Amino acid sequence: MLYADFNGSAPVHLDVRKYLGERLEGGPFANPNAGHRLGVKVRGGMENCRKICADVLGADPGQVIFNSGSTEGISHIFYSILGSKLSLGGVREANRRDTIVISTIEHSAVYQSALYYQKKGFRVIEVSVDESGVINMDSLKQIVEQNSDTIALVAVMAANNETGIVQPYAEISAICGEHKIPYLCDTTQFIGKSEFNFKESGIDYCVLSGHKIGALTGCGILLAKRPNTLQAMICGGGQENDLRGGTQNYIGNETLAVALESFSGRVSSLPKVKQCRDEFEKKIKENFPQVIIIGDNSPRLSTTSLISFPGLVGLEVQAELEAQGVFVTTSSACSDKNPNSSRVLSAMGIPDEIGGAVVRISFCSEGARECYSRAYEALSKAYTRLLESKKSINS
């Protein structure tokens, strides 16, 4: 079996599995908010993990809010910034900042949050991307300059989950900072695949999900430059400095620290991973000239390839690969059953005959050469077989 869907969800990392084996065998287990000795010990362990996460991410421990993952974190940020501008009747109050700026390639967690508040009376401006999949910075600057008095939030991701294309988040942060506009950067796909330093980025808010980096599903982090700008979306017993009620998923949070620390020890391998990915794509294009690599001339995550097989349907290629024990998605797990171009690819101007024919190959930073070698063999067989099948049907 070859698992090639790390952008969808990474398998639990070996270091995390080893940690869990020892942790579950030895304990302790208690409510981290309890005052007795076991509770204090669990709380101390969780706070140590908060410090480890902060160190790896270039943040202060107080800027790290543990939660269930990126979707919750994004909803929490929207709620904190925009929810306070709603009247008791649930509509936007007059004379308040009423504009949300997002890119046309945002993940559904951001896109749907923006649409939710649009229904509440907010205005949503979508900034386009060019054919390379990178946000149009001139357009963003113009929008920010012309609407700086009314913009409540700018939300542009760091790296796209489908294409792996990296956005100029530091430049966006600088523009927002100049105009004192809060900037939410969805770093779900970026963290754990590229080096990242929260303080150096200048970003106001960013998020990550544990299952994207080899930690457990159901745990994550919201990073906030100024945590006092957040409001509790989940009320409870005052956990996470009154910002996220409910007993913490302390074991899940511990696995975040293990996974992030493990990644920090592998950062030096990223250039090698990129080389393996580039060699894999070059070989595909040389042997199958009609195949298209989406974003191959754009800045991308070193672990992601989005490959189009014109004349076929991505779901067909996916099924053929799965028959060989190779697991991929068509563009993102959220759009796997759609035979047409995804919203992201449509925003890049990619027609359905190309966008509907894609599969996404995404790995981690370990064992890259062997993984890409096996992926090439499987793709070659799948593509050749499907083309021959098409010819047979048409003849």
C-alpha cells in the first residue's frame, strides 16, 4: 500500500505512536484543571507541551490556544472579530466595519465563514488569483487602500490544500499591518511542510490541525498575536485562559508537541524532498507530454503535486490507482466526488476538461524518493491502462 494523501490527513507519525504507547501504558490520566496531584501533573505536562509548540512555531506560550483543529480556530477568529459587530438581533450594527476580504482559493472553512457573515449583513470582497494560482497583490493593495476604514478582516491562506501553491503571506501581513487591519492566515497546510515563525510573519491569527502533521485527529492550535482580542466561542469553566471552554484534550495536545518537534528535526530534509518531487514530475511530463502539472511554475509546498490527465476523469484515475493499493484524492477531500473543476481550480481559470481530470499526490518529508518512485510506476500503469480502455471503447 502507498498512502499519498498527506494533505488530506497524515498518518499518525511514528514518534507520536511510540509516545502514545508509553503514555497510555504509564499514565497519568486526570482532568488537567483539577487541583489534586494528578490533575496538577497532567496540567504541567500539557503546559510543557504548549511551550514546545510555541518554541517550534516561533510564538509565546500565551499565544497558543489549544482547540479541536483549524476549522474551529477559523470559526473562533471570525466570531471574535465579526460576532462582536452583530446586534442582539444577529445582524450587523450600523457604523461598524462591515467588509471581509478573502481570496478566491480559500478553504471551505474560511469561505463558508465569510458567506455566513455575509448573510448577517457584512460585505465580502474576493481577491482573484492569477493563472499561477498566486493572489493578485496589486488588486489586494488597491482593495485595502480603498476600503481600509471599513475592512474588519482579511483572510488569505499561506498554502493551498489542493495545489500546494504558496501565497506571499508576509507581504500580505505587512499591508494589513500598515492599515491596522486584522489578518487571518490559514496555515493548516503550511505548518509541518515548510518552516514557519509566527512572530516573524507578522500575522495576527493562524491555525493548524493535528491530523495534518501526524498528531491525533481532533486536536489543533489557534495562534493569536494578541489573545485578548479573542472572545470565547465555547463557554465553560474558563479553560485556555477563558478563551475555549471545555476540558482540554490533553493527550491530543501532547501529540501536537511530539509531531511539531519531530518536524523541526526534519526541516533540513525539505530541499531533498522538493528535488524528489521535481524529478517525479519531470519524468511524468517527459513520458506523458499531454499530462499537466498544476502550478509547476509557481512557489509550492515541496510535498504536493496536482496532476491533470486531460481526456480522463480524475475519479477514474483515483479508482485505478486504488486498485493498485495507491491512495490519492482528486483535488481535496472536500471535493472528491465532483467530476468538474473545484472552486479553487476554477478561480485559476482552469477549464473542466483539465480541472476535472486531476489527482493530488501529497507526501511527507520522509522516504520521499521511494514514495515518488512507486507513485510514478502506479500512475504510469493507471494512465496507460485508462487510455487503452478509452481507445478500445471508441474504436
